[in-house]
Amino acid sequence: MLTARLNRRYPWGVVSVCLMAGVVLWGCVSQESLQPQQIPADLSQRLAAMTACVTRAQEAVNAAAADGVSTAALAPANSSMADVRDAVDEATKLAQQGKQQEATDRATKGMEECDKIDAMVAKARQDEADRKLRVQLASEAETRIAWTVTCINDARQAIGKASTAGVRTADLTAAMGGLNRAETALQQGRALLAQNDPKGAVERLETAQADCQTARDATDKAISTKRKPATKPRRRS
């Protein structure tokens, strides 16, 4: 009877051993499948180049910021660097999962994005330089406006006094012409400054200043001529 019981238990024992062996083997296979695959050399080099590109770009951004370029102007470059870092991570994961073509495509797009960062930083620098120049020109325009207004007022008063003193209108023609041109250029300069064109405003105000100076010089000349005594004709002997 004992022999019969052993005979009945033997097949179940064999089955148990086989099942346990299968579980162990399946676990090994599963562990092997979970291990990340090695990244191909060419893709690894591309990922390293992307990382180096981001490092260079970050140095360029830091240098631009140190030179006074605003954070807002550098925002596009910073955003692109974040995208490239994400691309490196995604491409690495895809490669480890055995998706080599997808990883290569993602790395290629990331590198193309990184190559644009230098241009973004250069544009940010140029935009900042243009902004500073506009501020400087706007300040210069305001100074020229103040000078021209004073000059026009003085020239107008001088012409009026000269006329009252008996200077002929014909002799004041050049002065009045310069004064009119100066007033017109002053109005145009103010309009250009209001339209955020300080460079054009400065150019027009330079003309206004020159015309106003012409009016003042012509007025002084007319007054000086009026004051000269008339030359008496010589008597014949």
C-alpha cells in the first residue's frame, strides 16, 4: 500500500518541480528583457553632441545676460534648450527600448533645434542693442526739441524787434524763411518721435536746428546792415 501511495505522488512531484523550474526560467527571461539595450555608437555620439551643444548655448545665454540682455529677450533660447534636453532624454529611452529609428529621428530633430539657439542668442543681443539705441536716440531727440523750441522763440522775437527797429521786410526774408522751415522740421521731428522713430526724429531735428540758426544769423545780419551809416557822396571840387 505504501508503494502505491508513493507511485501516486511521484507524478505530482515531477509536475511541481517542472512548474517551479518554468517559473524560475520565465523570471530570468523577464529580467533579461527588462534590461536596457546598449545604445549604438553613432546615436551615442549624436546624443553627446546634443549635450555639448546645449552646454555651449547655455554659456552663450549666460554671457548675453551678463552683458545686460533681458530675460525676456533670452526666453526663446532658454525654451529651446529645455526642448533639446528633453529630446536627449527621449532619444536615450527610445534607444534603450530598442527603438533605434525613432531614437535617431528624435535626436536629429533635437540637434536641428539646438543649432538654432546661437542665432536666437545673437538676435536677442541685437534686439537689446537696438532697444538701447532707441532709448539713447529718444533722449537725444528730446534734448534737440528743447534746444530748437528755445531757438525758434528767440529767432521770432529777434525778427519782431528788427522789424520794429525799421529793418525792411525784404531784408528779413531769409530770416523768416529759415524760421518757417525750422518750425516745420520741429513739428515733423515731434511726430516721428511719437511714432517710435527716434532716429528719424533726430535727423529732422538736426535740420530744424540748422534752419533756426540760419534764421538767427540772417536776422543779425539784417540788423547790422540797418545800423551802418549811409555813405555820403563826395563833393566835387
